[in-house]
Amino acid sequence: MTFVPAGSTARAPWALSITPEAAGWTYAGLRLLCLSGEDVEFDTGDEEMLVLPLSGACAVECDGERLTLDGRTSVFHAVTDFAYLPVGATARITGEGRFALPAARATRRLPVRYGPADAVPVEVRGTGSASRQVNNFCAPDAFDCDKLVAVEVITPGGNWSSYPPHKHDTASEHEAVLEEIYYFEGGPGYQRVYGTHDTLAEVAAGDVVLVPHGYHGPSMAAPGYDLYYLNVLAGPAEKRSMAFRDDPRHAWIRSSWTDRPVDPRLPMTKAL
């Protein structure tokens, strides 16, 4: 199943729990933690993880380090700071708010690290009604991990993102093999997956769409409703990459963006 409704995978202490086994693949995972001042301790096992505040702030303790994450009011309010947790570690998170933990099965053990909000590359991609904001906080060239890649996308109401539709399921010079998770906030909106899997799902806060292979896109924000999604990607390659291949039927659309203006609502957020 590619569409995972909000709350359907809740298992204490996690409000959302998608492991590689639950997704039916090998690498990518995602968890969601909701805290009201208490602390939660857990082991990372064979996964490297990030602690990404969706709302609120927290303290993260791991490997003798204590990191304070200032967080944000919501994903539509600001770009946030985050923390990196290595494989084979015990971590404790204390705070108030909602925290996403993108994860990937990994073998290389890296140190605990802090990712400041003002170091997150913010990109405006596309033009016109295909304009969107991409926060490349854990893109391959922005933050070092073993397998994990993660970015945030904010699509203003009425716009399309993940467009043109694309895939990354074949290893080649121009395409990487990646499992991908879409986690949504805001909305309502719609997400399309097609090819080997066929899904057109209405999505809103807490919903997830899994993309094991095949083309995915567009992500559509309904008029009047901004749409956020967290992309979590991981795959078998030694070198992390987000290389993709557009659906050849729609690849021409990129060349049409050359002389069109970007949506003036963008960028919608920045580091505080």
C-alpha cells in the first residue's frame, strides 16, 4: 500500500512509525514523536536518524552530547534547526511539540551533530503555478550522512510541486535508486504515484505516501491551502544522490519555465 493515513501506524511512543520492514523495502524510515514536556529514550539500532522539529522545541541527548533545538511554531513559520543521531546509539528527547525522525538503515557511524537553521540552503524551484520552496537541510551537498537524504517542500495553495513527474528506481549515470517517503502537513492536497504503483490520494496533516518505485508527482496544493511535505530518501548506492529521471512525456515542461516569473509568495519561510 502506498497511502498511509494519519494515525494508522501509531505505536507508543511513536505517533507515526514507518520502519523499512513496515514499508516493505530496505532503507528508508520515518517516525513522529509528540511530546508535552516529558522525555522519551530510544535506541537508533541500525538506523541513522535526524530529529527535526515540526512544531515546538526540544533537547536531544546522545553519545554524551546535549543539543538544544530552538525549533519553530510550525512548518509554515520558519526553517528549523535539527540534530543528527548515529547508528548504534541511545538517545533521549525532551520537549514540547511534534518532532519528525527521518531515518535510514546505515553502516557508517558518524558523530552526533547539530544542524543550524541559518545553514539550511533554501531553494525556490519552478515558476508560475509550479513554484515551490525546497529546504535542502539534509540534501547530499548540504549535510553529511551515510545513506539518509531528507528535504522539506512547501507548496503555496493552488500550486503543483514534484513536477514534472519523475522517478529514481534505476541505477544509471543520470538516475539513482531511492526509496522515498512523503510526509504531509497542511493541506488538503493530492499526491500522484504511477507506473508500477498507481495512487491518487487526498492528503492532509499526518498522512504519508510511500514511493518504492515508479513515477511520482505532481503534489497538488488545493487553492487556499498551503501544503508541506517532508521527503525522506535512501538507497543502496555508496554515494548519496537525488538524481532522477523525468517522465519523458512531461520533461518538456522544464524548458517552458525559462522566462516565466516565480510565484511572488515564495519563499514562504526562512531561518529566524
